Amino acid sequence: MKHIPLVNLKAQYKLLKPEINKTIKRVLETTDFINGTDNQLFDLEFAKYCEAKYSIGVGSGSVALDFSLEALGLQKGDEVICPSHTFSATAEPIVRLGGKPVFADINEQTYNIDPEDIAKKISRRTVGIIAVHLYGHPADMSPILKLASEHNLWVVEDAAQSHGAEYQGKRIGSIGDIACFSFFPAKNLGCYGDGGAIVTNISHLNNKVSLLKDHGRIGKYEHKEIGYGGRLDNLQAAILRIKLRYLDQWNAQRRIIAEKYTTELTSKFVTPTAQKNCLPVYYVYTLRHPQRDNVIRHLYKNNIASGIYYPKPLHLQEAYKFLGYKKGDLPKTEQICDQIFSIPMHPELTDKQIEKTITSLLKF
Ligand SMILES: *Cc1c(COP(=O)(O)O)cnc(C)c1O
């Protein structure tokens, strides 16, 4: 029995090999490695793709979040509301800049931050909200933006898992003040190493993060402020420019696979539900079952990969212990963490692999 992987970057490379190899060779031969032509072009093309004014390529999704919060002026003691059910990179920059993450619970249908719980957690010290579009499904941005405008807060979108997703007919990336993308290889749009982008419509934020990612430079040895080395390199930008042309078709394929899974599996598992006016891009396809660990063991025996995004919420991690959270503080988040699991999801999945995954799950 052949193994069915969660992602299949080799199959994707095989498909793009002639184009990719040609491009890599071109960049190597021109030695255009830093602040290159492909960097400039990718910034323009990705901004256009996100229906936003600016995109700034940076070294990873993690530094994208870091630079964004710094550009927004996060100060020591400021509180930022974010989900606990996410990757640690969402909350790390809040702490690094001296702020305090305040974790809100989720909506258990979308697994995204719950606006009603955000409302309960706003205090005099709150300065902003980070909404994560988890698993490729947009967070419920309308009520979040409403709260933000009522309380004078900024909104960051952690869009690391949702390149190309739409909310109320609008592409993710320019709904909040600033959006952060990751091009980690396995993401819907991934490069061949680390990479990320910051997308915004706000010109002073564009200026600020452009300085931050390149040592505060306004000339070769002219430094306007203290910055950081956090650029996207030109080789990755060149690769991303090729892959960007396939993103819509890949996302459409992910949706087709998701629909097959949902139709067949919904009788036995809690399946993901796309909310009204949302176009998800299924970075991962996540199911829920009370005997999750047994389901995973069963899949493993059948040579089918699975993953848990994420098994332990941030508020119960050792790294965030100093915040003083305890078990029971975020009941919905804690409940789903013991039940969720994700099954193979990538555009290169064959019908046979999809069938086999479904059959195995139904036999559980
Ligand atoms: C992948 C990811 C990040 C971090 O991106 P990197 O490019 O790996 O640094 C941040 N937030 C979320 C939700 C992610 O999935």
C-alpha cells in the first residue's frame, strides 16, 4: 500500500520543473540576489493579487508579524487580543515587543477567533486585535472591524494559511490595517525556504515596514532608523512569481477535494463548514471526532498521514505560562484540541488517494 502524504511538494515541483529550473538558473547567472528585480515585481504582483496597494516581501511569516506590530507602534504594557488556537508565531511578537497577549476563545465551526469573546476581553490597555484566518477559512472580519472602530484598535490579519481566500467578495489581505503572509514551503503559496510578505493599503505602514526589514536604510549606508535584516531574497521572489500564477487553480482544486471529503465524511465526523460569504482555501482539511487518537492510529495503519493543528493551545504552553492562564480559561479551544485532526490535502492528490482516505475513515 502506497503512503498518502499530508502535502506533496515533490509532485508539485515535478509539475513546474522546467519553469522553475529555468528561473533559478536565470537568477544565478545574473547574481541578482538581494533587493532584486524579481523582488520588486513580486511585491507588485502579490499586492495586485491581494487587491491591496502595497506588498513588502520579508524573510518569513514570523518576521512579517513582528515588523507589523512594531510598525503599528505596539508599546510596553499594551494588550493585544488574539486566538490561543494558532501557531506560536501569532503571539510571539506581542511578547517580544513588551506587550501582553490576551487570548480569546474560538467559534467552534470555523475554529477562528470569536468576536463575542473579543468584546468581553477589551480593556483600557487594549490596542489591537490579531485575527488568524486559520486552516484557510477567513475569520469573521465584519464584527471584528466594528469592535476595532468602536474602541480605536488596529487589526492585523495573520493570513499565513489563507492566500487567496475571500471574505464578502474581497480577497484576504486588505480587510484589516495590515496582513501577514507566510511562504513556508507547505503553505498554499510556498517558496523553497523561508519567506513572507506584509500587505497593506496604508502608506505610512508600508514605509515603516520597508525601513524595518532593511536596517532602516534610505541609502546604501544611510540609516534613518534602527531596523533589522529581514528581507525576502530575490531567488525566492522569482520562484514565488511562478507559483503565484498557479495559486487560484491550486486553491480551486483544494476546494474540490474538500467538497468530496465533506460529502462523504459528514455522517461520521464533524466536517468543516464554509461560512456564508466566505471562500476558504483549505490550507489544511480538519475534522473532529471524540476518539481522535484512535482515528489517527487507524489512518497510520492504513498508510495515510494525518496531523494535528494544533494539539496544545498557546495559553497552556510553558512559553506563555507567565501570563497566568489555567485549564478551563478557554473552554471551546480546549475542547476541540482533543478532537481535531487533519487529513491529506494538496492539489496534487489523485482521485484514488482521495477515495482511499475516505474509505479508510468510513471503516473506522
Ligand atoms: C506558518 C504560520 C506562521 C509563521 O510563518 P513562517 O513563515 O513559518 O515564519 C504564522 N502564523 C500562522 C498561523 C502560520 O500558520
